[in-house]
Amino acid sequence: MLYICYKKCTTCKKVEKLMQDKKLSYQTREIDKENPSKEELKKWYEESGLDIKRFFNTSGKIYREENLKDKLKEMSLDEKLERLSKDGMLVKRPILIDGDKFFIGQDVKKYIESL
């Protein structure tokens, strides 16, 4: 399992504690230090079947400051992926990749709880 998180995020901390309590084996990647690439984001988007908006941290400072709520409507998929790849803090978290399964946001906790 690959767990992509932001160490200061309370949701990420809770999910990681849950994973530790369940003694799950996983690798951690800090999203603020190792930003997902455009290629990774595109792969995750295509494989997950989720709307691209789900990949944006809509409650984050950058999302609000750049008024992305309105701008996303006019952006192409390629432009959205490019923007996400430029700053990990803009990407929704946590993210969990377990083999061919992909989870983002609150779905990560639900999946871990189901194991």
C-alpha cells in the first residue's frame, strides 16, 4: 500500500493511526514534499472513475485564493491535471493506493476500517 498524506493534516494523522493499529504494511509519501506528477494524477483519475474535481482540496487555502471553484469550469482536463501537479497542497488527501485500488479523502478511512 502507498499512503500519500500531509503530516500536519488531522484526517491524515487519524487514518495513519488506524493503519498502524491494524498493523497494516504501507509506504508513506508526503504530498507536500513529493508532489504527484501529472502522469500519476492522470492515471489515478482514469483508473478511479472519479470526477476530476474530487482530486482538488476544495477546502484548502490555495483553492480559495485562486478562485478555482469558478476557474475549473473553464479549464480543460489537461489544464486541471497540470495545475494539480504543480502544488501538492492543492491535491485532496489522504490518498491510498492498494494494488489496483485507489481511494481519496474520506474514502481512505472507510476502506481501512473495512479491512
